[in-house]
Amino acid sequence: MRSFYACLILFVAANTAAAQVHDPGPVVEAIPAAIPTIAPIPYGFSNSVIDHSGRVWILDVTYEYPLPLANGIRPSPTRTTRVTVIESDAKTKSTAQFNGTLQLVGVGRYAVYAVITDYPTLTTSAQPAQPAQPWLTTRSLVALGPLFPSLPSEAVPLQAEVKVSAVGDDVAPDTIAFVDTTAFPFILGPTGVTPTVTIPTRLRTVQMFQSDGKSFTRLTPSPIPIP
């Protein structure tokens, strides 16, 4: 009799465990819902400076993501910069808007200098086999000065930093230099071991200009190599 009760208990326990393992429980089905359309999202940053003549320059950069395309791809953001200048009389104000982002790099005697970076705007997922010039990022040095909203400009290499001379007591033009940044460091092998791969090198150069706030004059007929 004891063995009968023991077998019955084992049988009931096994069936209970099997029922718990194979019980799928409640099933939650996904309910299809339309994804809401997101409006263009603007965001940005601002910087400002006072020039040598007491004018206040305010640069407001805005990034805006457009609506996604029918294929679900969201185009790259558009970038614009609104420049506002308030004259030293604290009354006269003027504004203008430009494509790209403006970054202040220095204040000279005759102008405030900024680098404007204009990025390609890609509206499809297709990429050209050989990108043309409009697809490339461009950088230009501009002078925010007496000709505003016209901006005298000079092309800046992508790998260069822009340096502006300090304002002195004389009336000499502003001096500006484009200095190539150093190349990325390479990890070299042990001394005496001939590398199996040729390490590429990039020639660094310096270009110098003068500016009266209305135009740029090149001082170096050809870039000066460094070191």
C-alpha cells in the first residue's frame, strides 16, 4: 500500500511540473499603430564678441532636421548662421543669414574674423561614385567688418587652423595665418626593423595674409613648408 501511495504522489508531481513548463501563459499581440510625423527639429548655439570699434557681433547657428523622405530616410540637417551686429551707438542694428556654420577665430583692428563651414546636404541614400565639388565640405575665412552683410572671404584648407594677429598700436593691416595641424601619430615598430607597409606622410604648410577688413592680400606666393 505504501508503494502505491508513493507512485501516486510521484505521478501527480510529474504531471503538475509538465503543465507548468508547457503552459504558454497569456499572449500579448502587437497592435499596429501609425508612427507620428515629426516636424523639423531646430537647435543650435550662439557666440558673440565686441570688435575694435565697439560693435557687438552675435552669431546664432541653427541646425534643422527636415522631414523624413517617403522611403524613411531622414536627410542630413541644414545649417545656417544668423549674424547680428549692433553698432557702437547702441541703436543701429542689422542682421543677415548665411548657409553653413560660422565660428569666431579672432578679432583684428579692422574686422572680426570667422570661419564659415558649409556642409553638403544629402537628400537621398544614393552616393555619387565620384563626388563633385558641391558634395564636399568647404571652409572659408570671412571678415565681419565695414562691408557687412557682404563678406570678403578666403578659402581655408580643411586641415588648417586660422590664427589672427593681436591688435597693436599702429595702423598696420591685420595679419592672418593658416597653419596646418600635425598629422595623426603613427605607432612605429622596433628600431632597426624595416616596416612592411609604407607609412603615408602629409606635407604641412603655412600660408599668410593681410586684411584691411575689406579684402585679403596674400603674403606668401606659395605655401611655406614646415618644419
